[in-house]
Amino acid sequence: MLRVAVVGSGPSGVYTAQSLVQRSGVPGVRVDVLDRLPCPYGLVRYGVAPDHEKIKSLQQNLRAVLEDERVGFVGNVEVGRRGLTPAGLLELYHAVVYCVGAARDRRLGVPGEDLAGSHSATDFVSWYSAHPDAAGDGFRLDGRSAVVIGVGNVAVDVTRILARGADELRPTDVPQDALAALAASRVREVHMVGRRGAGQAKFTTKELRELGGLDSARVSVDPADLALDPSFADSSALPAVNRRNVEVVRGWAAGGGPAARDGGAEAARSIRLRFFLRPVELLGEGGRVAAVRFERTEPDGAGGVRGTGRYEEIEAQLVLRAVGYKGVALPGLPFDQNRGTVPNEAGRVLRDGVPSPGEYVAGWIKRGPTGVIGTNRPCAKETVTSLLDDAAELARRPVAADPIGALRDLGHEPVAWRGWLSIERAESALGRSLGRERVKIPDWQGLRAAAREGTDRQA
């Protein structure tokens, strides 16, 4: 039997497990999918916005893999704690594939970034997604104006959630405290700001168009921003996605599109898209952010931008930065600080430039934070191909007969699949008690208690 541990139960981890059991020529392959959370699905559960039900339905595909008899879910186990190191994992499994993503958001690196009211978009997403690591005191939404810095899909998501009416979120699994805070929000203007033009923005067209489909908000674009971008007048040379983005933004700038229909003027909130502005300082008042100072940029002719020495300020009582992610070093694994990835060759972990037997990576920790959810599938297949090429040699090494028992001996309390099913039942019951559909449990204590209840019932 070939025993493989996959660390991380998001799309890259589950696709890795799926590829292993589907393509393995080794009799009796067994895959344990480990996660530090007692819940599976990674960013599909905790990163996809609650109103994106079609994308969240991907959980059903991931679920089918985790319910395969050759695959086991092992939640509530964190590598790097209670003596569980990469070297220790290799004593339990013939091979380990790390699919731990890119957990840290990039900072702006400007004065005032740590003022109260300034946050990463990652933290905001964790809050409305009920991640148990989210700040317990939530977010203050009592100011009139919010600034979202970034023009990728995460920026679009948080902009949409800030501008969407709470009644539209009530049927989703957004936690009750976040729903109440969004219902009481006094934010009326949301500025989404990028340092480059609409033709270089990273959001996808579908995400962008959703801003114009909100009943509760009206989108506007400053034509002066767009005039700075040569590709805006003639977008024919742009890639297809960027060209479609420009067409959507052009419609808003001209006063057309769904956001500018007659009823749109009555919208409760406004979304203002701004381009060619680079944040240089967050300005405070009484210890809280009050505005963001931007420098006007312009194309430099080489695909980037340069500063012009002209500045403007945008009022903001809430600032969310969405300027990218970085991988985080896992103690015991080699790490490239510049790229934020584990050095690898076709998924094989490299130690001092040499493949390390039995250690592999897939997903963002392998290639960096690029691509969409589907990009993880071919990435996982490449890694699995490398692992299976090595399988005959790996299977010769003796490993623990009972890796889950060994984890318990180290002091871990693994949550098996039945524990996760118990969490699902508890969240459905919570939703019913609140007159809603399923509502997520937002804290570690609640999740673990729900998991234990299911385990105790079936013990």
C-alpha cells in the first residue's frame, strides 16, 4: 500500500487526491487529506463570497472526492504544531504533498497603513466568510466612505459586499454577526482604486459586470482616468478578457449599462471606479483613517506606470487593501522568500537544488498566487505525475501502520469526515433557529464542539 498525505483540503489539495486515486497504478493507494481547520474545502468555503453560489457549489465536486473510500479527511491537524513536522510526516506516510496556498496578503508599504480602520481585504473576506481566525470584534462600518485598493477579483468581491443590501445576503450562509453589521452599515460610497488602467486590471469580466447588476448601488467611472490609457481608445490589441473589461467600463463612463438605468439613480450606494492612482499615504484623524492620499500615475510606455507628482485625496473611514498574496514559509520546508513559494521541479520539493524523496507541492505554494480555481487541476496532475513516477521507490520505505493514531499520540484531535458532517448539521440547525437557511459557525470552539458531538454519537 502507498500511503500519501495531502496537506490542505482546498481545490489544489482535493484535486491532488483525486488525481492520485484515479491515476495510481499502485494497488491499495490511500490518501489522507489533512487540514488545520476542522472543515474542508479551503478557499471555496472561506474565500468565495457568500453570494457567489455557483462557485460555492464546487464544494459538491470536492465532496465527492473526499467521500471516496480511498480518501480520508483529517481535519483539525496543523503541521508545525504538537511535534508534527515535515520530517515527522515522512515517518507516517510514504509521500507528502503540500497544498497550503498563499496565506499572507501583501502590504502597501505606505505611512498610515496601520491606522485603525485600515485592513487587508483578506481579513474582511475571512470575517464575512466566518473563518474561525477572523477578528472577533468585526469591522466598523459606521463611516460614509470606503476605499478598496486593488483591481482584481478580491477587490471586486469586497466592493460588492460593501455595496450590496443585507436582504440580498440573508439567504446565504454569511454569519449572523456579519449580516447584522452589514445591515446597519452607513457606508454610502465605495471607491475601488487601481494604480494602472482598466485595460491592465486583473478582474474577470463576469465579476466586473456583477457590480453593474446590483439593485442597491450605482456604478460610475471618471472619464478623465480612462483618457490616460492609450488602450482605452483602441483596445483591439488587448487580450480578450482585458478587452471585454474595457468595454464594460467604457459603457459605465458613457452613462450606459445596467447601473445607469432610470432606477439606478435611486440606489442607496454608489461604486466609483478609479484608475491611475497610486496610494502614497493613509491620513488619520483621532487615530483612525480618514482619507487616502494618492499620486496620479501615467503609462510609462513599457507596460507599467510612473508617478506624475500630482496628488489627490479620497475620504475614507474604511480602507481595504487587495493587492495580492504571498506564500508563508512552513517550518521544516525550504522556502524562496522572493517568490513566496517552495522551491520545486515539476512539484518535487528541492532541498539545496536536489529533489527531496517523498516531498511534493501543488497549488499556490508551488507556482505562486496565479490563476483561478480551475488552474489547480493541471497543476495537481503535474505533481501527481512526478509522485507516481517515484512511487515504486517510495513504497519500499517503512511507515506507520496507523498514522491517525500516531497523530493522536502527538496530542492532536483529528476531525474525521463524520465530524465534518456533524458541523454541517449544526450549521443547518443554527440557520433554522435564526429563521434563515444554513448559517456558518464562526469560531473554533463552536466548530470543534459540533465535530465532537458527531464523533461521540457514532463512537
